[in-house]
Amino acid sequence: MCTEINDPEGNTEHYPYYWTSTTHLDGPNPYSIAVYLAFGEGLGEMNGTLMDVHGAGCQRSDPKSGNRDDYPQYFGPQGDVRCVYNFVRCVRSIR
């Protein structure tokens, strides 16, 4: 079961993004960006409309920490919604 979250327009019909343990080692600030997966829609803003541009299960990357106000709300050619605060799902094996 996943908790619903609000999208940037305040709609609550979306499922959260979950961090993975994968960190990007390149870019302007190495080790500052991590991979996450969308359990629901992969939202982006195109032509002024918020829509599902990637689909459920898409993989994206954003800053691992910081103040979300320091980053643009939408990023890249498909206007990906920028998420600094994502969910974490603990996984362990039971034997």
C-alpha cells in the first residue's frame, strides 16, 4: 500500500516517488543526485499543462538533499516535476 501525495497543483490522486540506493557519480556536483522510481504517474509540465509524461515505474533523478525552493519546480525538456523530498521503502529479507 502506498500513501497518496499532492502534485504541484494540489491534486491528491498520485502515488509517491521512492529513492533507490543509486547515486550519480557525475555532473556538476558529483554524488549529489540520486535515482528514484515513480510508483504512480511520472509528472511533467508541457505547454503549461501538468501531465503524466513518463508513466508509472519510470526512473528519474533529483538532488538527494537540500531545500526544494533552491531548485526549479519543473526541469528538463519534458518539464519533469522536481522532487527533493521522496519516500523511502525499507527492504530486508526474512529467512
